[in-house]
Amino acid sequence: MSLFVFQRFSFRRLLALLAISILPVVCGGWSWIDGRQSTFDTHGPVAKSQLQVFYTTVWVTGIIFVVVAGILAYATLKFRARNADEEHAQPPPQSHGNPLIELSLIAASVFALVIIAVPTLRAIWYTYDVPEAEKANAYEVNATGLQWWFRFEYPNEAIDNAGHLIAANELVIPAGRPVRINLRTADVIHSFWVPKLAGKVDMIPNRGNHLWLQADEPGYFWGQCAEFCGEDHAVMRFRVVALEPKEFADWINQQKQPARTIAPTTTEQIHIQPASFEFRRNAPGWSEQFDANPMENWKQKQFPEKNEDPALIASGRKLFQEKTCVSCHTVRGHEGVGTTAPDLTHVGARTTIAGGLLENNETNLRRWITDPNNVKPGNKMYVGVPMGGSVMPGYMLRDAQTGHLSPNIKVNASEVTALAAYLQSLK
């Protein structure tokens, strides 16, 4: 009797598992999964091609599961022990070793693999590089992964006496046009991933790699590094902003301009309320307003902030130089020729800071400047950047003998406010 109860219980569990497996299909597939980095909410041909491979695999393996589960259910019902006498009965005839059955199973397995392999190989060839017919229209970008942020270079957008256009953590592309992205790394292995536009491709030291993607329509897309690359791999993020062709051309022209300069008048005074800033570690970096419409937020960031204080901005620009920020960062048209940190020429026009971790507003800028290690532990702005056999110091200075860190850059609340105002003015 106990065997019968166990088998009946197993059959019920089997039915429950079967119901759970077909629930997504009954509810309309996976379309209800539409998060920021959902691979089921596709917005480009590469992502759609990869999703079709997934669906094909799911259907084939789902059919296999239903067939195997059905046979198991049939066998469980037909041959279960219904009473105590049947518990000790001889087992029914076995089919093990039957050539017809075994050959049929082999043929069915090969057929299932072929069904999966054909669209998989087609997708591999299609997603490897821009289709031949579209190569002449493709736009090219270089993406470099660093611990823990992304540098984006536009090799076809030359700037007089300044090489070509460089941005950080926000990749702006033309919508409806294929974009070929050359993938590089400046340190360890990273991985470039924009789930709604394309799959993951690694950035490997001393090896060139690439991918291509296309946004079917204008939009704001989340991306991040998908390969463990150090202490803050989980918060190495970036954004892709797809614009209409005219909007994209206007953005390129604006980005080519030197940094915006605001000259104070001689009568203006700096008004800073004494304050101290305390920020909780792991505090949210996003506002509800931003989450509601990030694309509209990005467009608003392209315009100067209201009620700017020219004298405060001028003070921040001076501090930017005095606090040695210029040794790592570049602000074209102002001070700074650094290449080890993000280009800040138009940082005020970006929606994110700290490697895509925080919304770009005055409060988060103060938070990032005041204590970068609290926001992203171990970042190079805090611990310094290796330069050959030495280290270019950051906020902290490491003693060569003891290895202990001591403050190298000190900023008070007034200086932080001025620096934040200056950076916000860089549109």
C-alpha cells in the first residue's frame, strides 16, 4: 500500500511540473518579461535573431519533455501496484535491447538536434558581423572596457587638434542603422552586453573582437559588463541611446564642440551654504522621475541647468585643476589632458555618472566626489591608477612600505558643491 501512495504522489508531482512548464506558453509566451535588461523584449534584428534560437530550443526541448513525461505518466498509471499482491508480481516484459526502439530513439534525437542546429548556425553567421548588403551603411564605434567603466570612441568623427570624438558610459547611436562596435579592453577581460539589442561578446586583452547591433527605433537601453572583472564588476554599467538620424547628427555636432564656458561678472559672489554630506552606502542612485521616462530625461540633460551660478561654476573649474582632477580627466577647451579616466567635456549632458551606476544630478555628483569608495569600492578614482612601475594617486595614497592608505585629496563641503556645479554646467 505504501508503494501505491508513493507512486500516486509522484504522479501528482509530475502533473504539477508539467503545468508549470506550459504556463508561460498559455500566458502568451515570455512577453510578460519586459524588464530593463530583458532578452525577451527585443528592439533590434540581432537580439530578435538570438531570441528565435532560444524559442526554437525551448519548443524542441519542451516537446521532448512532454513526450518523456507522458510515457512516464502512462507507465506509472498502467503498471503501478494496485494492491498488496501486485507488489510482489513479476515485472512486465522488458523492451531493453529492442533494435527498432533504440534506433528510433537515436533518429529522433538526431532530428531534434538538427532542428536546433539549423537556426543556431544561421544566427551565428548573421550576428557575427554586419550583413554584406548593409556594410556600406554601417556606423563604426570603438568600445573599450576598463575597471569599471566603458570608453566609447567615434573614429569617423574627427575633432580639430583633438583626434576624434570620445565619450564615456553612454553610447549614442543612430536608430534604424547597423552599428559595428570594435571591442577592446585596457586591463582584464570584460564583456559587452546590451540585452535588448544584442548578446554578450567578450573584450579580451591583446585580442580584437567585435559585434554589431541595430536599434529599430529611438530608445534608451541598459547595458553592462557580463564577465567578472573585479571587485565592482556588478556595477560596471552603461547606456545606449538611439536617436533619429537628424537628432544624432545634431548630437555629434554638439559633442564636437569644446567644453561650455561660463564667465562670471566681477560683481558676482559665490553663495554656498555651509553643509556636510552624509551618504548611506548602497543608497538608491535613481529617482522615480528618471525611471518613469529615461529617454525624456536624457533629452532634458542636453540643455543648461536652470538658475546656474556663474561664480560658483568658475570656482569649481579652478578647483578641478587645483585638486589634480586634470591629471586623469580631459575637458576639451578647459584644463586637463588625462586619458586614464572618463572624458568630462560634456559630462553634464549624460544621464549617468560613476560608470552608469548613479543618475547624473547635483546630489549624486556630490555623493560621488565626497566619497567615491562608498559608491563603488576599489575604483581607480579612489585608490589610484597603475602607471608602469608606479601608481598615479587618487583620493588615497598608499604607503610603499606599509601598504596603508592615507588621504591624498581632501575636499570640504563648499568645494564639493562648487565642483558639482562646474561638472553640471558641462553640456
